[in-house]
Amino acid sequence: MENHRKKVKIAVNGGINFGAKLTAKQLLVIAKYMEDQDELELTTFQQLYIDVFEDQKDEIISEFEQAGLRCYPVGSFVKSLRTCNFCKGAEEEGMPVAKELNERIAGTPVPFTLKPAYTGCPVGCGEPLVNDIGIMKVKDHYDLYIGGKAKGKVAESGILLMKKLEPEVLYTAVEKIIVFYQKHAKKREAFHKFVNRIGKETILKEINI
Ligand code: SF4
């Protein structure tokens, strides 16, 4: 009977905190839903992929969330925000802003998997310039980069779209960019290609901030 139950993949992590860490309790909760031969996939994007029974998915997500884990869909969605370790402190490095932005955009359906990244200072440990959407806190404000590409022989740095943003302006700009991408990308067009095709000026005009 178990063999006929369908499994689905979910992405799990410990949420935005001082580094991508899991507690022993969180590991035990995850292990509770794994058989001896099951595997946990560690992605490059600070997420773990786990296959769970589809008919148990809601119950499992609820239990994971009670243990402080965060769960996200897998596939063509905005990924959870990759972050740095906030080594100089949560407030100083903008952790509340990173959390709010993650709440607003992670899990949004998009034409092709979109990877956003955040870093709390110009050292850039969160690697914002080689991800689709990158945010870098500089002193008391936020710089916004788009169109970075980490993979392949043609890896590219993102372009600086806007700088010295207040948090609310940053949230609005990122949300508008994602909506624009949803509406105007070609089928399964990666965000990096979309930015190159559409161009910085058109994107700035569209978000109109
Ligand atoms: S980007 Fe800055 S705040 Fe974040 S972990 Fe690196 S040095 Fe620390």
C-alpha cells in the first residue's frame, strides 16, 4: 500500500537567521518522516529537499513549522532569500528587512526558478551580484542588483538597478520587478535572460519609483 502513495518534494530550511543552521530538534523532526534509505538533498541555495507523502504534506509542513523550520515549494518559484551570516548583528545588518522581503516574495510562482540573495554589508558573503535579484546593505540603505548569473562559462555579475533605498521602497521595487517578469517573460525564460532582453531602462520605467 505504501508503494502506491505519491511523494512530493518540499524545500526546507531554518529560516533567516545567523547563518544557515538547523538545531538538533529540527533534524529529528525531519528524520521522523524519512525511511532509512531516504536521502536529504542539500541544495546550493540554503535549502534541503525532502520527499514526503503527498497525503501527509500539510500535516508535515505544520509540524516542521512548529519546530521553527520554514517550508517552500520546489520548481518554478521565487526561492527563499539566500543570506549572509549577519556577523555584525541582526539590526545593524538588516535581518528584519531580509525577513520581511523573504515573507513577501519566497514561493511566488514565476516563469523560471528565481534566486534572490541578500547581504548585510559590502563584503557580500550572501553573493548578491551573482544571483537573479541581489540586495546589498550599504550603511543605512539598500542597493538593488538584478540579472546576475552564477552558472556556466558565461557567468555574469548583476547590474546595479537602484541604490540607497529605504526598506519600503526596496520591497515595492522587488515586488514590481517580479510581477513584470511574471507578465512579460517568454515561456521558461530565465530571469537573467529576461533582464538582458528587456534592459535596465525599461525595467526602471516599468517599476516607476
Ligand atoms: S556580508 Fe558582511 S555582515 Fe554579512 S556575513 Fe559577510 S561580513 Fe558579515
